[in-house]
Amino acid sequence: MIVYNEIKPFTEDYISLRKKVGFFDVTIDQAHKSLNNAIKVICAYDGNRLAGMGRLIGDGAVICYIQDVMVDPEFQGKGIGKKIVDLLIDSAQSLVTPGTQMYLGLMSKKGTEDFYEKCGFVKRPNEMFGSGLTMILKNTKEELQDG
């Protein structure tokens, strides 16, 4: 039975799940920071096993993004990803104060656009929004060694 909660996963489990779904590698420090800096983390567990997760990131007032929606390939096709996205949308909606609006966005992995459309998102570009753009930043400098 899949149980959903807001308890952040162990960084090692997060890193392992990223690898299983083909996301780029991150260090333990990056994983730790990304989990701790998220507004909300929703996890799906099968017993003690991390079956899926997603994060809500952003400023919590004007702009939020859904990030790292991942479902272990062994658990895909069971509605886990949809439930995680729905819970993250609910979390973002709860941040919208009366009389205001918030932009909720995401960058989908190639081939998952239809899934996110079924969750209520719209593809870009469209009449209202231009193309989504992205940039990969790398640090290629080696750290200096003491002595």
C-alpha cells in the first residue's frame, strides 16, 4: 500500500531515485540543500521504500515551481505521480492569499508533457506564454588543495 507524507526522504534515497529515473547526478550536499530549501516535499512510500516524490520550490508568494516529480520505474503507471502532483498543486494553492494570484510552473522531462497537461498545466508556447527556456550552469574549476 502506498502512503503519502511530507517527511523529507534520506538524501541517499533522493539521489538513488534521481538515478533510477534518469535525472542528472547531484552530490550529497546538493541533495541535502535541495530537500531542505524546498517549500514542500511530498513522498510516496511502499513500506520503507521511496516509491516516488516531488518538490514545491519558489518564493511562496508570487512564483512557485513543481520540481523533481519522480516515480521509481517499478511503481510507474499506478497513479503515484498524479497524486504527488495533485498534492503539490494543493500545497501551492494554499499559499495564495485572498485577492492575489500565483504563477505555478514546471519544466517537464521530454515525453511527459501530456501527463502534465492532464494535471491541468498548459504547454508553452501558447497565446499567453512564450517558450520556456533553461540554462545549465557548471563549475569546472578544481578546488585548491591546502599544502
